[in-house]
Amino acid sequence: MKKIKITELAEVIRSKNSGPLELTLDLIFKDSRAFELARRSGIFTKELFAGLYNVNPQDVLGVVEYEQANAIKATLVRPVVSGDPGDTDIYGAQQHAPLLNIEVPVEDPGL
């Protein structure tokens, strides 16, 4: 089975606050074909995001596919409340790096 780097499929890979207690991760794919390859892979689960961010799966509040936007979004509980002592990224905008290592397994990349 072939694997495609997420950076070849996604146009936008970002993180941001979803309030002071949550972090949202966005993968916005280049087109519907790229989104469909990612979606069909089945890898975008709570367990994937928990492993990437070294948190318990119950701290991944949700993984949602937005077909209309060719996007997959995951929301996690922030380990430190935004702005509290020990918070190194008040806006949550620099937490996307672990997503860059995702490789998406695809059976038929030609769809």
C-alpha cells in the first residue's frame, strides 16, 4: 500500500484555540480528490491525534469531516489553559507541527 505525505494532500495545516480550554487542528485538503483519499484511509481517528499529541484519547473531544470544505478537524483539551503560567502558545497557533509527519495510506491514489 502506498503512503502519501499529508503535505502533498493538504493545502492548509494549522492549529488554533477553540476557546481557552481547547485546541483545534485543521487539515484543509487541496481538492475533493485529496480529501476523499484522506477520508477513505480511515486513519483520522481520536487515537491518531491522541498519539501525535501525547494525550489520552478521551482528551480528543472530536474528529469531524467537513466534506463541503474538504477538511478534517480535530479538537483536543489544551494541556494548559490559554494564558496561564506555563502556556507557551497563548493563541494555540504553533501546535500543528506533529500533523506534518502524517502519512496517508492509499490503495488507489488515482481515484
